[in-house]
Amino acid sequence: MEFKKLEGAFFQAGVFWFDDSSAGEKNLGRIYRYIPGTNTLELFYEATDAKDMESPDNIAMTPWGDLWFVEDGAGDDRLMGITPEGKIYPFAHNRLNGSEMTGPTFSPDGNTLFVNIQSPGRTFAIWGPFARSNSARAREMSYAVPSKNFAPQVSNKVAQFAESQGMSILEAAAFERHGLKI
């Protein structure tokens, strides 16, 4: 399988999340999850509108189970979130300058978010209150089928292929998006 521009990666609860910052039909980016225990690669989200995602870069899982990513696009660089229920939301914007935000990560107790601005090389510590830690919700994000507005649209042919091969529709969608013959 070929990817265009792999950027961020995060491993939690047995799932490896990563993004391809310029992939997709509109070149706005995709987010994948790979489950090593089942050797399953799934296309989790493909952006179709820059207001939702533009060139995802570093990613992280919040202590309460949302997936967060920073953007490295031509527009306003933001720190964005995706909930297990399928809602995309902005958390922060770089109001300092036009440089990209990088490296979102939480302190071990989940009370402090650290995020960087690449130039002039600043790290910010953002204190909550944040939502309470919720490992069950994080597992839900890692294994549940994404909500309808996130799940890739697949043809009946792809759905039938997935069923015949014993794979998830998300896995078949990942294969199809990368040009594998179905």
C-alpha cells in the first residue's frame, strides 16, 4: 500500500492511529487506525471539507477518549478533536503567527495539555479543567465503527467484497482508496 505523506502517529489501547496529511479525493487528509492484534488497517476518516480537517499532522488521544490532531495546512492551523460519536470540533487556533502547531500531548494525570508552535519554538501548557479520564470511551474510539458521518461511503461491490473476505467495511475501504483491485 502506498501513502502520500505520513505525519502523526499515536498508539493506545491496542490501536495504532496515524494520518496521511495530503491524501484523499480532495487532498485534505485521512486518518487511519491499525489494529496489530488482528492485522487490520482501517480508513477511519477522510476529510471532504477544510473546515473539518486540513492536512492533519501530529495526533493524540485525550484522556476522555477523543482523538485530537493538529493541522499543517494552508489555512488557519488548529488543534481539532473527533469524538467517538462523530463530532468534529476545534479546540485551539494558533493566534500567535502562521507557524504550525505540533505535538499535542497530555500529562500523565490528564490535567495539562502541552502543545507547541514550531516557530519560534514555543511550548504551551494548557490547564483544564478537562473532561474526566474515561478509558472505556477511549476503547470505544479504538474499536467501534465510526459514526455514519465519519465512515467512508462504499459501494455495494466493496461491501460484498468485505463480507466475502471476512474483513470490515473500513478495511475494504482502505484497500479501495489505495487502488487495490476489489
